[in-house]
Amino acid sequence: MSLPTFFALHPVFTREVLVRHLAEAGGKEPNPATVRELLRYHQRTGRILAVRRGLFATVPPGSTPESAPIDAFLAAAMGCPEVVLAYHTALELHGLAYSSFEEVQSSSRVHSGLGPSGAWAIARSAFANPWGTRP
């Protein structure tokens, strides 16, 4: 699969997902410097945006990086391992919310120090949607 096809199929992706794709396509693990330069090149050409460290969003053809719609729900879900979209965000996803927020709320598994290790604890985090767009 070529990189334009990868970008079309992955509107939001992590660096690790791209590395896995390049390894499958090339038959071997890519050089980290090559991956870094590849990401920089596509950022400079306006094909992808860095959402945060290690998390990228694809700019659809015909859009500019400034006006590209980014799925904030997908970005929040892809941005953290073991994240669960929660609270008002879950209501929005299920069509049960009466209002729309400019942030995505999530919870994840953390060691809280209370009870057994690995117990679910509420670790609220908010992924602000700086682009002001909703899916």
C-alpha cells in the first residue's frame, strides 16, 4: 500500500502505526531517521498535521492544513493507549447529548494506589479541539 493510500485509510494515526505499515510494505523495520524525515516532509507539504507528539492527522485532498476537519473523537482515542471515551463525550457519540462540547473527555486505566494494581480508576483527561470542528 502506498503512502497516499495509507493516508486515505488513516485519517488519524500514530507514529507506531506508520512504522508498522512501512515495515510491512518494505519487509523490514525502517530506520527511525527515515521515518522522522518522511513525517517532516509530509508536514511541510501540508499532507499531514501533527496533533501532538507522535499523533498525526491527514489533510484531505482539496483542504488546507488550516481548514482540514479533524475527528476529535478519533484523535482522542488514538492518542492514548487503553483510553475510553467517557462522560459527555460518550453521550455525544450515542446521540444522547443535548449540547456539544469543545473538548473530548476520556478515562484510562491507571494505578491509583488504592486497591489492586491495574484497577480501573477515573483519570479524567480532556482533549481540546483547537480546530473548532466536530465530526
